[in-house]
Amino acid sequence: MFLSEQEQQRREKRTELKKMGVNPYPSAEFKINVTSDDIKKNYEKAKTDYQDVSIAGRLMGIRKQGSAAFAELQDAHGRIQIYLRRDDLCPGEDKTAYNTIFKKLVDLGDIVGVKGFVFTTQVGEITIHVTEFTLLTKTLKPLPTAKTDADGVVHDAFTDPEQRYRQRYVDLVVNPHVKEAFLKRSQMVKEMRTFLDNKNFLEVETPILQPIYGGAAARPFKTYHNTLEMPLFMRIANELYLKRLIVGGFDRVYEFSKDFRNEGMSRFHNPEFTQVELYAAYTDYIWLMDLLENMMSEVAQKLHGKTNITVGGNEISFEMPWKRMTMFESIEEYTGVNIDGMGLEELQKTAKDLNVEIDATMGAAKLIDEIFGEHVEPKLMNPTFITDYPVEMSPLAKRKADRPELVERFEVICNGKEIANAFSELNDPIDQRERFEEQLKLRDLGDDEAMVLDEDFLRALEYGMPPTAGLGIGIDRLAMIMTDSASIQDVLFFPQMRPEKKEIVASEEEYKAIGVPAELIELVQRAGFMQINQIAEASAGKLHQAVCGQRKKLKSDVKAPSQDEVKAWVETAGA
């Protein structure tokens, strides 16, 4: 394992601490009685309450001044300045705790606990005067530190999106503002739970591993249970199980669920996502519209203090009432074409005329959906109810009494994307079976996202499900809106990523093959020459200087190579 100079030094400091009898990773509880934001908000109003404080966090800055030092401590709530004086930490003759442990063996990023009292410096900064200092965790990797040069250009800031998503633990430390989105997301979920609980909904849990996946049109992730000797699927939705509970006599249920769909990734899609699904007996989709409007306007008010919020430069209003349009009305409004009543061939021609990409596997419902997705959905900024979908698009929804080719369904489009889907649930088991069978025909035509037939769910319906309305809300997309985040990765702690590309490092044998002695390989690597081709392309003089420089820096007693030896490495590597 290659270690940078700083990493090597930190490991040496860890060893030195242990030799001194200091555990770099103590297990004893460090009691905390205050937070940084509590001190900053309340100290001036109640100074006597902060004369015996205990706080812990990371050291994010250190300014040593001989026998005293200022440092910046970051806890979960923010940063606060601390002041350390040698004679306070070491009142006796032994000054090791300050002179050696703090000044020489403690680094930026180390996690420490401090006790002391709060005061205000001459320049007016609220500060903790430290009387006790405890090293709680010795860090072995240095945190990325942004530096600003003389021209005002910032270097080494931890801003690369891939790095941030892959190492979220670092992102949260060095970019503390990132926490705000996740705190707001958590508050959003809490407020939604409170709202539903107050409406007499019961929170439940349903299986994640399912023998038959259903409740949505999507490709599943497949696994295998060895004991049961059967395939299982990660759920794509929890709809069918929640409706089984309605059959069983629970009138109102909801579940915040992790669902999994084996589909493409984008700034709006992650294969693992969160949604809340809720079902209410003896209601319909119109009732759900009113419920959703009320809930989301209340959530926006609780999160932002108002119902109007700014997202990507657009002002979005969650104030009631929301606009309501049928799917056909919305398409006509944004394309000027009335597609209501069109057959398959006419829809194909219309889609082509509207420059919508289609293929031969698409039925009428799919074509309508594609036209809507291309010409309507991206233009809807304020939350808008789109209602009355073709029955082929909604295998689990109840038909409209006056137009049986349509169903009682709505989607909510906000900020150009769907955030919610709901319908009056189909509770006719015969009709439901026929729709499942139509879905099977679509699968035979090549639609691998068409639904499968669930015999147990049909059996449950045969026992009788009361009139019911169901709603699903995409929590990740809603969080994007509520936190003004441009990508779904910004509201997921750990989004799915491609495997990390690891730097290829030449083997010891490869270095030896070009003449590099075993004892010099580490110095060559530390000089930045991790691959043989890098040596082949290098200037022999610069390589010699770099290796000798590393030898001097590490105070190595290894014999330095001559210029001729290094030149031979370069020539052999390039041969």
C-alpha cells in the first residue's frame, strides 16, 4: 500500500502516542454538555451557564503561538474557536501534554474532546478556554484543505461531484453546508409522518424481498434464497402488499419504503430510491388530491416558512388550490393537437410529427405517455394534477364510470418531473385479472417493464377490498425540490456509483526488471512514478532529483542512486 508523506507521518505519530502510553482511540465515554451553536446563540444572554462546558469534535484549524494556541473545533452543529494555554493544560512541571502531544502529535482533522469555560476575546469572538484536552481519535488521512493563492484562485477544494458522492463522509466534514439539504430532507419526512399520523393513518412495514414483484412497471433486481430454494425480487413498489392490508381491515396505512428498479441512472434516477405509499379505504382519487394539496402546502410552510420556494431559479408555489388538467387537455394545451380518440396508427403519425422518438413495440398508451413526457411534463413548474389516464397505462386503477377507456388516476408534476402518482384502486378481481393478462401480452411483445400476474393478490381481491384510493410520492425527487438541489445524488447520502477506478501501480518485479533496487522502489513511488511508462517518459535528471529529494525528506539511510544509474532505469524502461 502506497502512503503519502503525510499519511506516513501520521502513522508514525500514532506509534509515538502509543509508546507514550496515550491511547489514540480511547473507548471511555466523553460526556458532552453543550454544542457549538448553543454557545454561539446563548452565551451572551447567560454567561454564567457556560463556565463548565464539555464539547467534542474535529480540529479544523490550529494557530500555535509558543506556549499558547488558538484552534477551531467543528462539532455536528458548527465551528467554534478554542484557546489552549500550556500552563492550564500542564499546571505542574511536566509539560508533555502540551509541548509534545498537542504541539507535535496532534493534526488537523483529529477528533478531540475539550473542557473549559467560555469567554469573549478582545476582538469579540466567542471562545472556549480549554482546561482539559483529550485526544479521542487520531486520523491517518489528512482532510482536503482548500488554499487560496495570491491571485485569489482556490486550489484543492473538495468540489468534484464524483469525489463528493463517493466520499460523502469527507464531503460532510469539509463542506458542512452540505448537511443542510439532508437536515431539511429529514424534517420533510418527519412533517409528512406527523401529517399522516394526525389523519389516522397507520405506519406499517411490508416485505422488501418478494416472490413476485408488482405494483409498478419496472425491471426488478433478482436474487435467490438458498434455504427456500427459490428466486426472490427486490420490491419495485409496496402497493400490492399495502392493499392486502386494506383487505385485512386496516382502513388507512402508509409506508416509507426503499424500492429498487433495475433501470438507467440520471440526475433524477437512482436504482435504490425512497417513496411513501399510502392507502385510504372508502375514498377516491379526488379525495387524495385534496389530502396531497393540504399535506404538501403544510410541509412547505413548515420547512420554509412560506408556500412559495425557489428551485433552480424558478419560483414554485405549493399554495392551494393546484391546477388540474386531464392528460388529453394538457397535451392539447402544449402541442395544439387533440389526441383524444386517436387510434394506434394516428397516434404513431402524430408522435412522428411532434418529433417524438417511438418504436414498433409501443402501444397506444405508451405513445401517449411519450408525447406527454416530451412536450408537457418538462414545462410544468408549479405542482399540477394530471388526471384521467388511458386504462392501458394504469393496470391497477379503477375505470371512470363515464369513460371506461380511462381510469381515475392522477400524477403530480412539479419542476418538470413527476413527484406523485395516485388512483382510485381497482377492486374488481375479474377486471384486475384481465388487465394483468393484457400486461402479459405486452411482455410477450418485448416490454420488459410490463407487470406480472400475481395470483395471491387476485385471491386477496376476491375476498373483497373496499373502495380505496392509493398514493405514492417520490421522496428523493420531492427532497430535490424542497432543498433546491439539481441532482438526486445531492439528496442521497450514498448514491450508487460505478466501481472506483484504482490507480495502476507497477509491481516490485517490474521496478527491479528496469534496474531499480528494492530499497529504492518506495522512494521512486513517493516521487510520483507509479508506473514503468512514467519512468520511460521522464527526464533522467528530474527523476534523479525527485528520488534524492524524497530520500532527504524521509531522512532515509538508503544509498542514493547515481545519475548514471537513474539514466539506465529510464533507458531500460523505454526500450
